[in-house]
Amino acid sequence: MTNITTLPILPARAADSHKGTFGKVLVVAGSRGMSGAAVLCGSAALRGGAGLVQVATGADVQPLVAAGNPCYMTFPLSIELKTHGLAEMGDILELAKEATVLAFGPGLGQSPKLAEILEILLVQTAIPVVLDADGLNALATLTSDVFKRRTAPTILTPHPGEFGRLLEKSTEEVQADREVLALEYARDHRVVLVLKGKGTIVTDGERLYRNTTGNPGMATGGSGDVLTGLIAALVAQGLEPFDAAVLGVYTHGKAGDLAAARVGQVSLIATDLIDELPRALQG
């Protein structure tokens, strides 16, 4: 195992760059009552530097998501994925063909239908996938051989409770042996694992990065949705998945530190993180 202490660097932008140069992020997120998750994830992908961002969400909440930020595109799925998700597979697979990276999970809700749609996406898409929130809950119901059938990179961003569900362990067991469990899971399943919490861990089973930025004010709803969009944007710009996760985690935490210095830890909310991403990414 190699300890990583040097941060990856995004390459300088060429003068003749265009929006296609910096990739397209497809975000599949949001549902009734959780449309904000889609807005946060899509907005973070924009602030993270993706050239184009498209948010696919249920048609009933698509107007809300579209109003959340005029700078990303939206696509209305005819019905929520958690209720009749398989009917939407054709649309999502077609959208994924035009994308550089897929961010899947924030605010989708939980149901067996979602697990079915995730399995098809993992097996049939040839682009990197960043899984968070309800995407991870769906993954926990699938058999581990799904990764043996997958050819493209996968980044998982669980908090300890979500990671515990993947391992069928308690949160306390995860926290007692964070690094060993993260390394083993990443190595055995050939994924990049971001185990969130104090001193967030990033590992691909061979390399391990321990994050030093961030503060307790970031323990607020939507913070993880921001991280998902940010990591996806960094992948879209050409960073390999492990490097994108490392830089994403560091920058996310730094944005949290900048936000806490401005508004305090108690009042910090997820949109504050997005507001501070420009400064955090400047170094």
C-alpha cells in the first residue's frame, strides 16, 4: 500500500479550449421531496469545471431542477426511477452515450426498481460512474459480481453507514477499522472508494490518501451531493478516477473551511460549499 500525500493538479486550459474540451457530466438524481439533491450535484459539477452538465430527473420535478440553475441542461424522465425505473433505461443509456462521466444516486429514493436500473447501467455503460447516496443503497442489494461484469471505472462515495451496508457491518465496526476495510473493499471490487468522515479516506486498493481539510460544519444535508458533482467534473476534465477523487475530496473540504470562515460552522449549508468552490480550486 502506497500513502499518497501529493495532490493532483488540473492541467492549464489551452487558449483554444471549448466546452467540449472539459467533458460532459450526466447527473441522474432527484425525486419528489429531494429535487435539491439534483440541483446541488449539477451545480457542483458546473463549478467543478465540467464543460457541459445535463441533469436527468423525474418529469414532475424537472421544472424545479431546471429553475435551480440556468447553466445546466435538464432531461425529464417520464416517471420516478424508484417506481418504474426500467421504463427509463433506454433514455438514460442514450444520454450516457453522449456523456464523459455519470453521477448517479443523489435524491433518487430507494426501491428494488432502482437496484435493477443501477445493475444495467454498471454493466452496459462504458464511462466512469460516480455512485453516491441512494445509488449506494441500491448497490448494497446487488451481488458483488456486478463489478466483474463492469469494464469502466467506478467511484463510490459512502459515509460510514452506507459503507456498512455494503459490507453488512455496523457503522461502529466500520469506524473501528476504516483504513483496512476501505483498502480491502477497493482492491477486491476494483473500485475507487471515498470513505467520508473526519479524515476522509480515498483508496483504489493500492494507494491511500488521508484528507486533511474540512470541518464539522460540513455535516449538513446536501454536502455529499456537492462532492459527487465535483468529483464527476474532475473526471470529465481528464483526471484519472483516483486522482479526481483525491482532488475532489481535498477541494470539497477546503471549500468547507472557507465557508466556515465566512459564515461559521453552525450556519454552514451545502450551497455555501458551491459558492466557495471557485476559491478552493484556485489553490
